[in-house]
Amino acid sequence: MLIDEINMTQDELQGFLNGLCYTHQIVNSAISLPEPIYQADELAKRGRNNFLAMKWVLGDNHLKC
């Protein structure tokens, strides 16, 4: 369920999300995803790679909960 806590109209929300698509630091044109989502995806990839590297170095025995 979505709740509109800041009372934005659909036009305001659409403009805000469109603006986020132009905030990528490498290019000045729009990207296909808003920048916060793009950065979250990149950080998730980095975290997964770090976890797999730690798993490879330490072995599976050290990672049991």
C-alpha cells in the first residue's frame, strides 16, 4: 500500500522522478533509472562481490550463523 505523506500531485511526483534521471554524474543526458536506484544497484553489486570474496578467502565454515 502506498501512502502519500508529502501530498504531492501526480505531476509534481512525475517531475521529481524525471529530474532524478538527470542527476547521474557521468553523463548530462537522462538515464533509464533515477540516480538513487542506480546507485543502490551498484552498491548491492559491490556488497555481493565483497561477500563472495570474503567467502572465498575464509571458506564456508566461518560464515555459518
